Amino acid sequence: MPTATLPEALATGRPRFIDSGVAALARAEGDLAAWRSLLPGGAAQAARAARAAEGEFAVGLDDGKGGVFLAVDRFAIRSICYRIIDGRLHFAERADTLAALPPAAGIDPQAIFDYLYFHVVPSPRTIFKGVMRLPAGHCAWFEAGQLTVAPYWVPQFSEPASARFEPLAAEFRQLVQNAVAAQLDGGKAACFLSGGTDSSTVAGMIGAATGSPAATYSIGFEAEGYDEMAFARIAAKRFGCEHHEYYVTPDDLVRSIPAVAAHYDQPFGNSSVLPAFYCAQMAREDGVTRLLAGDGGDELFGGYGRYRRALRPAWLGGRAAEPRTPDAGVLARWREQAQAPHGLTRLQQAQWADIATWLPNDLLTKLDRCLMAHGLEGRTPFLDTQVADFAFPLPDRFKVRGRYGKWLLRKWLERACPAADPWARKQGFTVPVDAWIQPRAGEIGARIGQVAAVRRVLEPDAAAAVFATPSAARWPMLFFAVWSLIHLEGASPNEALAAVAG
């Protein structure tokens, strides 16, 4: 666990202050000065201060009078954690930084169970006892030993009275192009490119916004059923991109496990972090300083299969988009964060849940940590305020039709890049980690059962049983074991990997 060095004030990201005077102050004296000018006088005014900025940000400020203000952007693209010790609120970007403060915070066993089920630790909990992460779209005020945490923003799904495809498609194009243009930094204009609808749209919009082709970065796998590089090549050719590819080998996957774990302040069980790590490395070596990504496209425009299932009647296999678990406690904690208000359609309820949970806890955490590991900044045009405000109220029929999600986006891409076949069924960013685990599963299971943090929640035989047959639980447990050896027991990355994999 790292030595704790805490800032007296924290302001990260690139907030866009709505008031022209505050924006001018930010340009002249920096974001911290702008935030200080907005400091609330108490909990009742904290939401007003948080709503004064758009874009991505995290802020923590002591007002010098005993009050502390925290806020994080709508989607928690940036992150801020906090911990109360002896009546004082401490804050930092990383959970492990706060955990290292005396008295050192131990591991929360319930958080381990949540992690093994969700493959992330859902906010506001973290893996450490007493260390919390501020949820997306929330602010906090701490004064006189009392902490008030509340949302300052929620998605607005009120549908327009009428909606037609042509004007909506034109507005979509302009808004996304504007967002892309605003998020470039003047350096090499670059983005991830998987060949899917979201990343292909971003790649095309970079060219439209700059008049020059994007530099695109793609990862492939030499494993049957996992490689979709052909789709990325089609999109890159259509938009004239400066295209870069790297094929990840099994040895690459193994080497990246401890390297990735060392950079994460909490265990992270989404295996797509490994190719994202290599993609960021490739871009950095190519001189890129900021990389755009298509994250948020599925959540805003209705891309996931669970959205389509939510709209089906029960007799056709329809069901609510929530975890299927016998653990009532896990479900109750998820609902506490994800439960949508009354009056929304089933699709909108599912989108609400993902925006509160899956997007900030998984996808955006992955993006932020992978890029930071290589000294890169990330940007997400689909999560631009204007793009999001356009997407949320879209009628369901413009999001899901039949077996297709992201209908509006696909129809637009069908015109912009028909060769990319936006209606094709794509695999997504799936990683063949189990192909590497399987030949050595017995040994890994036996070794992981001896790791102290794993033994907090599983007996050695139970841990070994996880690896006895292929399952989605293998990778999250492997990563947790490596992460805990590095961050809790002081092992080097290579020592941690050797301890669990030989």
C-alpha cells in the first residue's frame, strides 16, 4: 500500500464553468480558484456549486472555516474518494491513498463478495473499510462531524412531443462532432478503434472536426472467435485513418496482469482492461497525449442486449435489467444505487441503472486507469453534456428496434460508413484469458487458495473449485489475488504473478 500524501485541495479534469465570470477566473488563475469562488456556505448550497460546471471533474476543497466540499462530474469520469478519521474528512483520487492513513484501513470482506459478483467494487463502497468513493453526479458537504452526500444531477428522460429521424440524425452528427472537436488537445488526434459503432463514429468525427484523418489504435487476438480486427480495418479505411494494430499474445496477457494490477487502487475484474492497457501503450509510444474513446455510446443510445430484453414481454424472455442473484444483500445494495424513479419506461430504467453503476464503476474506471498508467489523458465525446442531454430523451424506438440497439446511431453510421456494416453482430472487447488459465487452472486454483486476502472469504478448497471448470469467476479471482499480493502484502508485480501462477 502506498505512503499517504494528501492534498489540501484537489481539482482534476477539465471542468467547463457555466458562468462567464467563473470561466474567466479559471482561465486566469486555474480551476482551483474558480472552484473556491463557488464554495457553498453549507450542505444546502453544495448542489448549486456542483451544477456550476460541466464536463469531467473531481473536486475536494476545505473552505478554511471547518467545511469541506466534494463533487464529481455527472458520470464519474473522474474520481474522488474520502475517509473520516477522528472527526476529520480526508479526500484523495485513489482509495489506497486514504487506506494508508493511520490507522491503516483493512479490507472490507463484504466488498470482496461484491467484487467477486460484480467484478468491480460498486461505489460508494471501496475495497477498504471506511474508505468511500463519491458516486457519479453526487456532491458532499462535511461540517461539524456531519457528512451529507446527495445527488446534484440525474438523467432527464422526458420525451419530445414528436420526433423524426432526419432532424435527429442531423442534430446527432453536429453534437458529436462538436464534442469531438472540443475534446482534442491540439496534439495528434487519436482514438481507440474496435470497429464497433461507437469507436467508428468517433474516428469518423475526428476527421470531420479536424479535416485530417484520425490516428486509430486497435488490438487483436490470434484466437478463433475473439478477433474482430477486420471490422476496425474497414472503418479505418473508410475514414482514411492512420491505423495502428497490435496483436496481443498469451505471453503479453500474462505480463500485463501484474503491471495492470499495480496501477489499480482497487481490484478490477473486467479482463478487457488487458487489451486496453496495450492499446494505450501503443498510442503513447506513437506520441499521442490524449486518446478519445467511444465509452458511453451503449448506455446513452441503448446498445446492450439487456435493454432489448427489458422491452420484451415476459413470455418472450423479457426481464428487468438487474442482477440475478440469490444474495438479497447484494441485490439490495445494487438497487440502492440503481433504482430508477417511477414513470420511466423499462428501457429508461435499465439505462438509469447502468449510468449509476456499470458505466462509472467499470468502463470509466478501466479507461482512466489504463490511460494514466501510460501518462495519457482520455476523453469520451458521447458523455459530453450536450450529447447526453440529446440522447436521454430520445424515444425508445430510436434506441431499440427489434433485435437492434443503438438504432439512431446505426442508421447514421449506415450512411457515413456502410462498409463497416453497423448492423452486423459483433463480439465486443472480449479477451481469451481463459485459454491461458485452462492449461494451468489446477495449479492456479491451489496457489490462490493460499493468498491471505482470498482466505478472508473462501476456504482453500472453495477457491480451488472455482478453477476446476471454466467460468467467468476465474479471471476476477486471479486479478484479486495478484492485486492483493502487490497492494496488501508488498510483493513486487513479478513476485505476485509467480505466487499465483508459478
